[in-house]
Amino acid sequence: MDIPLNKKIYFSSDNHLGAPSLEESHAREKIFVSWLDSIKDDADIIFLLGDLFDFWFEYKESIPKGFTRVLGKLANLSDSGIKIYFFVGNHDYWMNDYFEKELKIKVFRSPELFVFNKKSFYIGHGDGLGPGDYGYKRMKMILSNSFFIKMYRLIHPDIGLWLGKYFSQKNKLLSGKEDLKFKGEDKEWLIQFCEKKLAKEHIDYFVFGHRHLPIVHQLKSKSKYINLGDWITHYTYGVFDGKTFNLRTYSA
């Protein structure tokens, strides 16, 4: 797929809107909406790589309260013809079809390979990839199980959404102090995942979120691993102009 002349592809991840509360995340939501508004004139595609919300669960007729500003802006951009692709993260993988039906945003539940201007991109949220973290991987299998989701939907929305928010906010936005710095390629599990993938096929850019730390790391075979950071402390995003990929910081 070729990007139209003077157009760009944008990448963003990890807003965790709603944490630690709707009221306290309003300021961050407004900043993100301002960024979306700033890129509307030259955006061809916007990739949102998960954890847009700190908790999201869809009932048949109910969704979490709030997020009016960001949902309205995404609807406006989608209606204007900008393609928006959403990859579910570990805080919002209980999505059903609201984004696709109401906002016309395509939702992905696992990493996908794209090719733009002859450059290959392997894109996903990043959770559960690479070696180790078996406890989380087992938990994800349970929480993403269709039977578990059906059982949870039997809980009244007022209780179910409250419980989800409570347990989601019990977790720290960052895993701990060890995640505040780059650990080195031998300990970064997403880098290990990328290297293993490169042993089978060449990919120009691996783009993930989840890690919350802005990272641009040179891999073998002229490939790069990019972690987009977050919209909690870093306010970073990625942009591909058809030739090169850059990680930038937004200042409202």
C-alpha cells in the first residue's frame, strides 16, 4: 500500500484514560484530543496500539461511562475519511463491536504485518510476546476466553464495570521502577521477540506499545524496534512520512 503524497501514518499507545479516575484523566484526554486535532490534515492512517482506556468492557447495550471527548474526536476523524486501526491492549481487550459499528474503526486482537511504501511494519500492543511472563500469559488466556466473557456479562453493568475499574486501577500504570529505564537488549523481552522473528523474515519496523517507555532500538538486518511510550508521562507518538519513522513528543 502506498501512502498518498503529503500524507503520513501516525502511531499512538497507552493513554489509560479513566485512571486513576475519570476526573483526573480529563486533562490527559484533552491533550490527546488536541493531538488528534493537530494531525487531521495530513493523517492517512492512525494506529492506536491499545490501552486507550484503563478499563473497557462492552455489554450488549452498555459501555463504560465517560470518554466523550476522545470518542467524539475519533468518530469525527473516521467520518472525514481517515483510516483508524485499533489494537486491543491488556486493559481493553474486552472490546466487542462498538468501535467497528459506531466509529468505523477496525479492531485487531493480535499483531499484524503491514507494508507501506515498500516498508514492512509488524504492529501490535506488545503484551504476551517474547519469552517469560507465563503468569500473565495464563491470565490473558482466561480473561480473553469467550466463556469467561459471557459469564461476566451476566453481572449487572453497574457492578461489572465498577469491579473492572477497581481491579484495573489496583495495578500500577507502570510495572515498577525497573520499567523506567531501558534494560538492555538481552533483557528486553520485546527485543528478543523481534530478533526471533527476524530469523525467519525481514521486517523493517516493529512497532509496539505496552512498555510505556519511548524506545527506538536498532536491530539486526537494518530493522528497528520502536516502543511508542505513553500519554501519561511521556506524551510520545510515532510518525511515518513515507520514507522514515520518527518518535516525537507532543506539546499542547
